[in-house]
Amino acid sequence: MTVASRVAVLADVHGVLPALDAVLAEPDVQGADRIVVCGDSASGPQPREVLDRLAGLGDRAVLVRGNADRELVDLVDGRPVDVPDPIVPWAAGVLEPRHVALLRSLPHPVVLEVAGFGPVLLCHGSPRADDEVLLVDTRPARWAEAFADVPEAVRTVVGGHTHMPFVRLVDGRLVVVPGSVGMPYGRAGAHWALLEDGRVTLRRTEYDVAAAIDGVVASGYPDARAWAETYLTGTISDLEALAAFASRDGRDG
């Protein structure tokens, strides 16, 4: 297995092309051996454009399946999806066959060898499920359950899904969630992380949010302006998001 020395980790782009382009323009991302996207790339206002941009990165890109990626494929294939939001079927409806083929091919999870870290497991929700909710304050027993089948040699796990950046230890394992590129909770900007020389750095890239909102409105996305003004501006605080997700991480079970 080839060892990567610098890895840029993105997650939850959710079809917001200007946010993705801003991160891809960062010097540390341009200089990375691998650019990993930990799921939920396309379910958003510019799904075709985002998938074309990621596909254009070639072998440098490691794309991991997220729950929203899976749901888009299910909708295209005519399988029922329990997602009441009209945004998801809209995104599925504008995809072209090449985009669906890309989404259909995405693996979950993925293991990548990174210098200074050893084998790094890359997932979306958790190693065992792309839609599992794990939060910075999730109870230890839940973390243990989610990591039960992770090989002992894997000492770093990187995920997405909850749109809030954090780094923490879980029984000696390093857990990294870079936050969301396109739908950040907590503060505006495109959030990502850099893995290099055994160190993790959480990063945030600013971009022209007003122009991005105009682009979302022009896309024809359902309730586009309200959606963009909520999610691109960081209107939802991390504390609000933690409270909303708390019932889904097993703490009440």
C-alpha cells in the first residue's frame, strides 16, 4: 500500500461548488498526496458540478460513500428512501448516468496508509454504518460499539456526517471529524482537516458566501435562498446541532 505523506480530508460538501473550489485552491490541498472526501458530496444544489470537479482530481481523490450518496442512488434506482426533504429527490433527478455510476462505485469504509499515522480508517458516520451519529460528547459505550470491528492496528479514524469539526481520543484512538465544506454548523466557511507528519490540523477556508448564495438560487434548488442563507452562513450553531443530534447517538438507549 502506498504511503501518503500529506492528506487533506473534506466531508459533507453537499453540492456546494464554490465552497469546494475554495478548499481545493488552498496551497496545502493542492500539495496533498491524497484528497479524501468522507461522504455526502452531491446531495445539494450543484451535484453534477461537484461530482465532475471531484472526478477531475483523478487518482489523488479518495471518495468515500456517505448516507446521502447512497440515498441518491436508491432514488435513481426506484428504491424508497425515508427522506422527506424535497431537496434529495431534486438532486437525484438532475444527475446524469456518469454521476450515478460514480456514486454507485463509492466504498465505505476505506483504509489509507498515512505517514505518521499508520493505517487510517476513513468513513462517513462510523466504521460500521454510513448514517451512524457519533458526536464529540457521545458516551464511551457507544464509541466502543461503533469501533468493535476496527482492527487494533488502526489507531486513527476519520469521519463526517455531523457537520461539526472535532478531534478527540477514544480509548487511545485518534478520532477526527473535519466538519462540513458546504453545510457547516457552528460558523460559516468551508471546514476541512490536514493530516501531515503525525499531526492533525482543523482548517477553515473563507469564500464569497454571498456569491455562492446567488449561485444556489440560480440552480433551481427547492427553496434555494432560504436553504442557502441557513446553511452557507453558519446560522445553525454547534450547540443547536448537538442538541438536535443527541437523540440519535444512542445516549438514551
